[in-house]
Amino acid sequence: MKDEVFESREIPAEEQESINDRIVDIDEAKLKFYENLRRKAQGWTHEKTGKLGGKIGEYLFLLPDFFILVCRLAVDKRVKAKQKLMLSGIIAYLIMPLDIIPDFIPVIGYVDDLVLVVMGLNLILNGIDEKVLRDNWSGEGDILHQMQVVTATAERFLDRNLLQRIRKVLHKL
């Protein structure tokens, strides 16, 4: 597996204000707290688990970023109602206690959530302007690149039956 480079980008103040106008109840202090906590947790993971654990951690740390993205898209006025319904279904799946792989299983329990979010975003990507996606992304690296990496990794390493079950859930949404 090729090592991917994950890098953060600072959102310019005027762009952040534009994003904040489209987001309901954003609390800058909570967002900064999340970003600081994420950086600390990521550093700890790299330090304690080495290269392989750090790589797995990078994928798992994408899940909260994708969750925030899906929530932001769900309230963005530029997203059509049909896509918002799909986004609502994705959010419901993520917060439901019943999953394809139960969340209480360490590390592996969140893989289905991450793959489902990315596959769901891929399904609605044609109906959403790329700029809208990028405007709402606050995670590391380029959103489209991250989606490609997660999709390619899932198809390489996950069982075909698991991927088929994730696709079935998405089609029900």
C-alpha cells in the first residue's frame, strides 16, 4: 500500500464566515476543541502504535471529519432535498447502535461506518458541486483524494460480502 500524505489546510477567515453562514449552531470554541483534541489523539496514536497503527489511525481519524462533512452538507442550502435525504440516512446509520460491524469492536467496528459514508458521498457526488463539498470539508488533505483513498483501500482489503452489505444499506437509504 502506497503511503498517502495527509495534510491540513487552514480555511481563510472570509471563507470560514461563508461556511459558518450555511451551518446551523456552529460554535467556534467547540470546533477548535475538536480539532485540537484530534491532533493530540493522532499524535498519541502515531507515538504509541508505530507506523502500522498510525496508518490505521489516519483512516479512523477521517470518520469524524466525514461525519462533520455530512452534517454540514445536510444543512447547506446549496444541496438539493434529494441529496439531503441520503445524507440524513447516512447520519442515522452513523448514530444508530446497530451496524454491519458493531462499533464496540476496537478499530474494526468503525470501518463499515467510514466506508458507508464515503460510498454514500460517492453516490450523491454527481448532484453536488465540488466546491460545495470542499467548502464544507475541514479535514486533512483534499476531500476527493481522501474519498478515493478510502474507496480503493476498502476494495483492496475488505471482504466482498462486507462491501456488498454496505452497498445494500446504502440502497435502502
